[in-house]
Amino acid sequence: MPESNRFEEVVTLIVKHRVKAGFEVPYEAWLRHIVGVAGQSEGHLGVDVIRGKSGGLDMFTCVLRFCSTEAMQRWLDSPQRQALVNEATPMLADGDQTEVSPVNEFWFAPQAEAGSPPPRWKQAVVTLLVILPHTLLVPLIWGPLLQLNAFLSNYIVATFLITLTIVLSVVYLFMPMATRLFAPWLSRSVASR
């Protein structure tokens, strides 16, 4: 796959499991195992697990990112995944619920009970908390390097490098971390909208 298309074709698979009462501990052990197995799947870019409640039962929403639809489908159809899902089925209240997100990144996952993302103002607050430090620090970090070369110190080139650094670090590292960190606050907001 050409490097220029690598970041444009990211697809997100959302897997929801409502766990039967009394199966929470074995399910979490199973979940740790399948997350490790999925991580070894070709084209897998990362996973976030969001824990919540639905109908009085523990609900786990797993957000898996893949480099392409084909990579995601290979994981879904793999004998490994099928065997692991069969192993978990007795622990699940509603079976294995999967959906594909049409957007490249899935920062704000739908909450278990509401099925919709948090209010936009809370999304904006978390996004600001992630992007503001980047816009202040990344130019300071790049500054000395950009001054070493006339080409790099060109306004357009320097702006491109700074913006690229911010976008990639926000999308692939800091936004997923921030949404996990603020998940309790974001999920509380659904009921109060």
C-alpha cells in the first residue's frame, strides 16, 4: 500500500459485549487475550476498550482500528477470532455485536446505553485540552531544527512539518489516550444532555 494512502484508509470496527452477571472476571481475562491476539493481526493499528453499564450488566465497547477494510475483514473472518468469540458466547447476554464506523477515527465512542457520542461541547473541551499544548509546544520543539536549513525554515515547509506533527500525534496517540482518561466524564454527560 502506498505510504500516502496509509493514513487515509483507516477503518474502525466497534464490538459491543454485554456480559452476563457473574462472568465479569472470566470475560475480562478473555478480553485481554483477544486484544493481544488482535494486536498481532496484519493491518491492526490499535484498540481502545470502554467499559460501561447497560441494563444493569457490564458493557464493553471495543474500538479497533485497521489500516484497510480488507485487513478488518480478514480479522473478522479469521478462524482465531471465530474460535475466541465462540469461547466467549456463553458469557455474553446479547452475543457478539459488531459495526463498522464510516469515519477514519473514532475518538468519541457511543456510550453503552445511549448509543450516541457525548455532547459536542464536551468533545470540544477534550479536543481543546489535547490540541492547545501541541500548538504551544510543537513549534518550540521544531524551532531549532527548522533554523538549521534554509529549505526547512521556509514558512510553508515549516508550517507543514509543524501541522503534520500535531495532526499525527493527536490522531494516533493523544486523542485516544485523552478519551480513555476522560471516559467517565464523557459518559456521564449522555444522561444530562
